[in-house]
Amino acid sequence: MTPDQSHAANPSAGKRTLTRKPVLLAAAALIATSALGLTLGNGIPFAIAETPQTQTVQTPLGPAPISFADLVQKVSPAVVSINVKGDTKVAENDQQIPGLPDLPEDNPLYDFFKQFRKGMPGAPAKPSPSLAQGSGFLISSDGFVVTNNHVVEEAEEVTVTMEDGTKYPATMVGSDPRTDVALLKVKADGKTFPFVEFSGNDPRVGDWVLAVGNPFGLGGTVTAGIISAHNRDIGSGPYDYLQIDAAVNRGNSGGPSFGLDGKVVGMNTAIFSPSGGNVGIAFAVPAALVKEVVGKLQTSGTVDRGWLGVVIQNVSDDIADSIGLAEAKGAMVTKVTEDGPAAKEDLKAGDVIVEVNGEKIEDSRDLARKIAELTPNTDVKLAIVRYGEKKEVDMKLGTFPSGKKLASLEEDKPETGQEMKDLGLSLAPAAKFPGAGEEGVVITEVDPASDAAEKGLKPGDVILQVAGVDVANPGDVAQGVKKAMDGAKADKDTVKVLMQVKSGDQMRFVALSLKKA
């Protein structure tokens, strides 16, 4: 990206530079004239800090940096580039032509040279190793390096490159895909490395951060920004992320974000970008979580978490109303995993878990975090609501399985359903439709003006339960609706009918509104 393009993509980058110039000029004038006071254009007084090394401007709100140079000089030696070699494969349409460099895809000149390879005679395509690049940072003098799991998870060889260009081989100590944290150990007997520490304080929204890493394989690169937000859910698990606006690009993954004290406040992990480049929205794993996971990886090489063995969803207002919950809180069980811990206890699809060991559950992510904080084989007491009735379930947690094993445990066979006019649905026994499975009723049509359509139901979805009643044909659905009607409060004009629905491989609960006759 050219300088003009970067300003177009992030106008604030240019504005920061322009607004600092008057401050720097004023500072020079202050030093030259030994003046005791000076004001900004808006009349706010400020003074240059007495120690030149601090490079700050003193304002009524505290010191503000006019240069990050000292900080960069302090932390950069501990930030490394990570090069990964994976399985050997044949590169398609990418012959190596004599005289042209053999660049990895992350290299900024890769596409430029690739156009010369196409259509030119040369050596036939040959096996070439898959290469990946990322960033990391040293956390100890004996060579422990933290990076993202997704940078090194497919690695056969890992090389760590220091700021001065020195390269060292590294081995994997352990990784945790759930938080995207990996720990490496540099192979360099007797070598003492520079390192950085994790911050013990949570940064505030608006605090400065410096992102240091290896974008596009360029090597040590520093960008500045602020903490934009806390507790961002980016859809990659139950854990929250910091949002920062420092420029983060491909290759920055695993690199640190520093506070002004030189301590790590987060590990850069992902960006939000329609184009694939920086748009000022990046996400970092908070330092406290990285530190916790790294400690476990150093001790045992793995992170063991508790596991209930259920698939869960949030409770909507409609669902809460349909089962008599006072508020839309807790986590609703959509499926009990076969052979999981919950399958051995009295937990069923449709139950809403509202407490764990006396602690209230806000939503599905809150439940996942609380269970993950507990160790396997821990005894827990769950408070659940089952169609308006509150009860307790005591059980022992299992061990959270690996990603591939979990996917196989939670996989469902696709099923379908049948008809019902009052709900705006046409239904049929699933067993009569090829590929629909043996259970439930398949939805064959949905009235586009119905509440069912508004709630996202579509042909091919399978209704498995209605108001807690398992269904196998349209008559069962009618019985479930009648049950919901009979249990409705007399002062309400509409009834919420709770249904367990299967859409492809996903289970969920939907509460449909039905007017009383």
C-alpha cells in the first residue's frame, strides 16, 4: 500500500502527524526562549517534561507522548519474526523461472514477480514447502516465545528471527487453540535473550498502545494507536478481546501490543477488514488471559478445562416468556452430547442453566467461560429451569476435548419435518422424506408473512420438540401447541410456543407467537 493509500484507508493517520507539528515547534520555541509557560491553540497550558528521555508533553490531564522512540528502543529487541515450514506440496501455476526470486506468498513482491512466471518457459513445477510468517515475543531470558497458535499449528519447522537478523530454531512447548496461544522455546544453549513482561493492569479505553510485529514479512515494524474497546466478541469462542486501532496486518499475528510502560497489554490476533488490509480495527488477546494460558503451557504443555458435554444457545425474550423465565438470562441446552458428562445426568435439551455453584449465568458465553475455569473431574451444582420448573443437578465435569474430537461428538445427521396452519407451517413426518432422518417432523413450507418466517424457520428444518413434547408427526405438534395453550396465563392474548428445531447440523430453540382462539 502506498502512503497515499494508507491515508485514504485511515484518514486519522495523516491527522495525527499534522496536529503534532505545532506542538513540536512550540516545544522548540519553549526550550530556546526558556519560557516558563506556553499554551496550545485552545488555550490549554502545557510544558515539556524536564527529562528529555521521557519525550512527553505535560498537559492538565497528565503527560502525553510526543515520541515513542525510547519505548520502541526498549521493547523491540524482544519482538521476533516467526517463520514456519509446513507440509511439502506442489505449487500450482507457479513455476520457478531462472533469474527470478523464489518468494513466499506473504512477501509484498510475490504478486509482482508471479506475473512474470505465468506463461513463460521454465523448470516444471516441483514440490515446495508451504511457508508462513508471523510474529512473537520473548517472555524470559532463556528463550520462551509467545505467539498465536494459528501461526504455528501446522509447523514442521519453526525459525525465530531476532531484531538484528540472527536466526534460531525453535520447538513447540504447547498450544491452546481455544485462546489461540502457543508457546515456543528457542534452541540456543547458554544464550541470554532480551524479554518483556506482561502488564498487571487492564488498559483503559483511550490508552496508547504500540503494536510491534512482522507485517507482510517486512520484519520489525511499529505502529501506534489506542485501546478502542474492551470485551469484544469476535465469534471465535467464549473469550473476550481488546479492540485496538494501531495498524495490524497479515504477519502481525502473535505480536505484542505494548502500553507506555513497555509491558505487554495484549497479543495481536485478528483484524476486521473487508479488503484484507488494515482499516483500524484489530483484536488482541488480553495480557491476563495470555499470561494464565502460558503459565499452564510451561507447566504441562496443555490447558485442561472442564466440560459439561452440551451444546448451548442464548435465551431470547420470546424463549424466556415461553418457559416462564422472569428475564432472558442463562444458557439453553440445545443438545446433550452423546457419551458426554451431561448424558449421564438429568440434563435435557430445553433446559436453561441459570446458575453454576451459586453463580448466576448471564448467557451462553458466560457459562462456557465459567465451566472452562474449572478443572476436569470437578463436582459442580447446576441450577436449571425446565419449562418453568427450577431444579438442581449435581454432576462431575469431564475434560474439554480437542477441536476435531469435539466436532465429531457434536455432529448431527441432517433431518427434516411436517405441517401446521396456525403457525404458518406445512409439516410432514421426517421419516417419510429421504435424508430427513427418522425423528421429528420436517417443515415443507413456511408462510412468508408468519412469525415462523420472521424467526428464521425454513423448509427442510426439522421440529423435534414442541413445548417439551417429542414430535414425530403433525398430530404430535398439535398436542404440543395445545399443551402450551393450556399452560398460558389467562391475561395474555398470545402464547409463546417453544420448539426445538434442527437446521442442518445446528440445533436451536425458537419461541413462536400464537394468538389465542
